[in-house]
Amino acid sequence: MCSTNVDFSKFSKHLFWDTDRSSLNAENNRGYIVKQVFEYGYDNDWSLLKSIYSLKEIKDAVMGMRTLEKRALSFIACITQTDIREFRCYSTRQSSQAPWVF
């Protein structure tokens, strides 16, 4: 069960730049929070995420995501010892890469 009293101001400022941090809810916004930390967070953000959610809760959030960066997907698959092909974002990714690189 996730922690209910979460101080989102402890996370890096750039993670939730487009969101009012006071309106974030750890339970209702789990997918958004996990994705932001996985794709843009630092080590201290990862530590904060683990203090809020269990590894199973983090894995469950990622299992249903349509998109996630390759590095982040590989990381969660490795630490949860889950076959990468079981994640939804692995099977729904684009089959051909875009012709430009960001």
C-alpha cells in the first residue's frame, strides 16, 4: 500500500513542472508519478519513489503503461526479474523508429 502523506516538493523540480504538486495524489496519479521518475528522475527521486510505493506497486504501474523509454523498461524488468515481453509498453512500442532523433 502506498504512503498517503507524500511531500511532492522533495522530488526534483523538473519532474512535475507542468502540474500543481499540491493536487497530486499518490494513489490516483501513480502511473504519472512513476513514469516521470523513471524517465526524468535522479537517484534521489528513485529513493523517494521507493519510499512511497512498494516494488510490486511500481511494477504494476509500469505493466499497464503504453509507452516507456527503453532504458527505464529494461531497468524495471531487471530489478523485478520480469521478462521484458510481459510489459505492455514493450509490445505496443513503435515498430520503426522515427526518422529524427531528439
